[in-house]
Amino acid sequence: MAYQALYRKWRPVIFDDIIGQHHITDTIKNEVSTGRLAHAYLFTGTRGTGKTTTSKVLSRAVNCKSPIEGNPCNECEVCKAIMGEVCLDVQEIDAASNTGVDNIRDIISQVLYLPSLCRYKVFIIDEVHMLSKGAFNALLKTLEEPPEHIIFILATTEIQQIPATILSRCQRFDFKTISVSDIVSNLKSILSSEGISADDDALEYVAYLGDGSMRDSLSILDQCLAFSSDSLSLARVVDVVGAVDDKILYEFAADVAKKDCISALRLFNACVNSGKNFDNIAKGLLSVFREIIMYKINKDEFSASRLKMKYLSGCADYFEVPSLVNAINILSDCIVSFKTFSSQRVALECALIRLTTPAMNSDFDSVLARLSSLEAKMASGVLTVAPQAQSTKDEQTDEIPLPEPPSEDYGYDSEPVDRPAAQSGDERYTIRIEENWSDVMAYMSSNGKYVVYTMLFNAAIKASGDELVINVDDQDKRHTLSEPANLAIIKEAIASVTGLTPKIKITAEAISPDKQSDDVFRQLGAMEKNFPENFRID
């Protein structure tokens, strides 16, 4: 007899054997036991979670001559006929290959006739979202008022593509992704029956690769057993599926934490030389950073294998959540670029360089991650902030002396003071603020005004008469910075550094990428002056 895949050989035959969907199977068992059956069911969920299996078991349960607490007996002639797929009263239709109106009309024509062997005629329509609009419309009337001897079971992975008119006529059940522990428990039971030994770490990794799908997990297990049918180890699973060992992935994470670019690239070359797939490396790293975030946020309820918990506990303390989010964004962009970039290797190498050299990243998320790291160091006492550096521009021989600022307060809400026609002095003192803006930013960072400081990172500063125009890169920042409390912070910083109190105007216009990059690094350089000489931002 030909070999039968594990997911087919061990397909559940009663509701009680379906893994991880008790909220559905218990409900349906009660409906079968009490006879309160719906005329149409809609099963939705990701692949491999039991939708088709539940449909098959339900088709037998409603027609079984000797049901056992809502489960089919699988021994009567009706159950055996349905299981042998020789019962004409139960039909399974693949909507992916029968999408048209004519296919639905054929079903409607069969609805008129009474079942020959069973109590109910059951139509299982798999991948129902693939039906055309005309086919859905043709099904509507029959689905709303079917004969008493008809039950429809619709299954789909794309519930958003089902028309609302269909949804409202069905009893809907949402299948959950299956937990790693439930998958491992089922895999152990199957391997025990097959007489095969396996390490717990190997089964946990197979379940992890299955991504909540029992069918996918069994398919991966089948592949591994084809390589070695007597026993299963973690190393063997990793070799067979071409994945990257967790130990290596967490070594990558350690290199990112240490900002060791050379070590990360050496490790990457070793992985490539051993035949590891670029996509697997990138996705493995993405998963590692996601796990570290989840572990840091909710350590007590985080669930993982014993070995992975060991890696996590040794690595998580070296990261802050913003830096992890930034790493995930970099890797996500890299994975997306695989589809269009001419060299996946170059794309992933560039991503690793960006991960281990944060100083070269000038985007908002990267800067925010670096600021968060600095805050953590300040809070822990690792980093001591030096007294504010005083500007030395007045000592330069080529500096043009500027007039003292007027005593009037040019606040955001105040009206301009009526002054003589000659206004040259007003613009000159706002120019002075523009030239000292890096020191203003440094003052805000050293005094803990990080929210305002971060929103002003890419701002363009321009003197306009007696008004200082601050141009930011989006409207949300403009609205936030225009709030009185935040304006007061900006005014305080300007006054402390320059002794000036100009009128401030916040705008939001496009900033050129070159200007934006220059501003970020200029401001980071200014910020660095506030830290000890042996401290480096990168």
C-alpha cells in the first residue's frame, strides 16, 4: 500500500480529537446532541487549523445512526459510506476550481432532491471566497431558505472576501491558530504510535516552524522523518529544513547589542558558506527580535522552549524596546526588498551593517532608539551628564558682534511691539538663535526634554524679521509643538542658551532629504558635547 502522509493518516475522525478548537467542537457537539442544527455553517481561520476536518466530522455526525455524545460512531453504514467517499448525499466542492455560476446552479438543482441514504444532504464548499460575484448571488436565495434536508458548510481562509449577505445567513465559527504546546503534545502522541523517538527541543522547533498550523507541522515532521525514520534531534531538523539554529540567531542579536559589525558579518558569511538561505536568516533574525520584545514586555507569561528561554534571559537585558522595534523595521524592509533587489546577499549585508552601526541611520525610528538607549544609561547611572558646554562663538575673532536683545517678550501669543521703521536688529538677533540652534537642542537633551527634542530633530530653523520660524516634517508634530507647554520648553531653552526671547512660529512643510540628514547629524554632534569625552553616541 502506498505511503500516506502523516496529516492524512492521523486526521481526526471525531470532534474530541480535533486539537485546539474546543470552543467550536463543544458547541457543535451540543447542537448535534440537541438537534438544534443550523442550515449553514461558515468556518474561517488560517490554514491547517481544522476547518476541513471539522466539516467532514460534522457531515458524519448529523447523519450518524448511533451518535455518541455528539460524535459520529464511525461504525454504522452511513459513517462508513461517508468516510469511504462513496456517499452521494455528502459532497465536497472545491470552490477554487468551481468558481462560476453554472457550478452553483448544479448544486441548487441537487438541493431539490431528498437524500438517498442519509438524513441530511451536506454540501461542503471549501475555499468559498474563490466564488465569483455571480456565483455568490446565485447561492443567496438557497442559502437563506434551504429545504429542511439540506446543510451547507462553507470554509475559507479569507473571511474578508465573503459578501456580507452570505455572512448574515451562516453560523460563523472562527478557528484559532494552534498553540505550540498543543502541537507538541499531538506530535508526541503520533510519534509514540509510530514507534519513533524524538527530542523535546526538536518537536518544539517543528511546532514553531508550523506557525500555528497542525497540517504544516505534520508535513515538516514527515520531511524530517524521511531523512531519518528512527529518531529525531534538533540538529537534524535544522539541517533538513535549511533553517538557522537559534544559537546562531542569538549570536547575531548579541553582535547587534555590542554593535560589533565585523563579528556579525563573519557570522553571516559562515551561515552562507554552510548553505543557509538568505530568507531564512532574515526571517529568523526578525523572529528573534520579536521574541526579545515579547519577553521584555511580559516575561512572566512568555512561553518558549527551555533552550530558547536560556538564550532570551542572557540577551534581553542588553536591548531597549525602541531599539528592538527599529531592528524589526530594518529587517522587514530588507525582506520586502528581496523581491526586487538584484542581490539578496547585498541587501542582507547592508541590513546587518545598519543594525550594528546605528550612527549611520538618520531616520526617526533609529534616532529615537538611540535616544532611548541614552536615557536608560542616564537612569542607571552608567552615563553622567557633564555641565552644559558654553558657546565659544563670542571668542572667535571673525564673529560679528550682535546687538543685545530688546527687553520686550516676543512670545507665541503676544502681539508684535510697534517699533521704528528700521528693523535690522530684530532679524539679526533671530539669526543669532539660528546659528546657536545646536546648543539649544543640546540644552533640551541635557535637561530631559526628550519629547520636544525628538520632534525637533529634523526641524529647519529660519530667521524671519523678529520671528523665528521652526519648520517640522509633518502636521502632527506642528500641532504638538504649538501647544503652550511645548512652546514654553522651546522658549526656555532659547533664553537659557542665547538670552533671547523671540516670537516663534511652527510650520510643517516638506524638508529635503539632504537637509534632513544634515540636521540630524549636526544635532547629534551637538548633543554629544553634553556627555563625557570618553562617551560615544554610536
